[in-house]
Amino acid sequence: MPTLDTRTLIDGLQQQLRAQLARTEALLDLPTERLLKRPAPDRWSVMEVVQHMNLSSGHYYRILQRLYANENNGLRFRSAFTPGMLGEYFVRSMTPKPSGDIPMRMRTMRMFDPARTAPVDVQDALAPVLRFREMLQGFMGLLERARTRGLEGEKVTSTLGPIVRFKAGDAFRFPIAHQERHFLQIERVLEQV
């Protein structure tokens, strides 16, 4: 398992989040109709992709918020972070390759399918993007807290349930990698609509 310098890892994650924030801001400048348009009946619109990220990344965000709000939860700072075995596996499988290829395609779990669980309200179509932007800013703030509180300690239950639990550092890395995957999807959707 690779060992990562904790502060360098946090810097890298924040850099990814800043880029994701810029891409999210750019979505707010696009016509709402374009964000709601599906490229095909069985494909998600940009807004549905964003809503999916709200659902899936929101799981980790809420747990990390609670974790970093509690001063007595066992988090500890170490200068080096060693990812967990499952954390590293899932982050690698989620992270797009430099070419943009997706290493491991996955079917969306029913509870994270926006069409089934959180359809976009056409009357308030930009709400998912605004919520997502707020969550990205929140992740940035939590990573600032991690600079002193650390990325080791209490485990975070994954979206797969208690069978897969991540170290706090992996609970940041996984959703940020997942979001990278979906920003590539957003680019493809925008090219098609």
C-alpha cells in the first residue's frame, strides 16, 4: 500500500475540489434547458448526473461532517497517510485514467439513481447544482480541519454498507474520484445536447 504525505494529499484533494468547483460554476452559466436535456431516453441529463453526485457524495459528506465536528472521536494527525486496502482498491477503480477512460464501470445502485429517488424539480432546476457547489465547499472546509485533526482514526461506512468501511482519508478520496468520473460524463452529455 502506498504511503502518502498527509499534507500533500490534502493539498491535492483541495486542488481537485477547486477544479470541480470551477466546473460547477460553469454549469450555472448554461441554459437550464440544456442542463435538463437527456442525450437519449436512457441516459442522464447533466442535472441528473449532478443530483446523483449529491446523493452519493452526500453520504460521505454527512458522515465526515459529524466526524470532524466531534472533538473526541479518535481522529489523529499523522504526517503520513496509508490508505486502507479496500479504500485504495475502490479509489483506484473509481479514478479516471489520464486518457479519460474509466477503469471499472459500475451499475448505479438504485438508491443513488436520481430518476428514482430524487428527480430534478423543473421549477427549481438549478437547486441540485447549488447544493452540489455547497457540498464541494464543505469538503474543502473539512479538509482544512483534517490538516490538524488528521485522516486516521474512526472509520466511515461506505455507500455499500458496513461491510466496507474507509479510513477518513479514503472517505475523502473516494467521492472526489467518483466526482471526477461524473464530470467526464457531464462533458460527454454537453457535447451531445
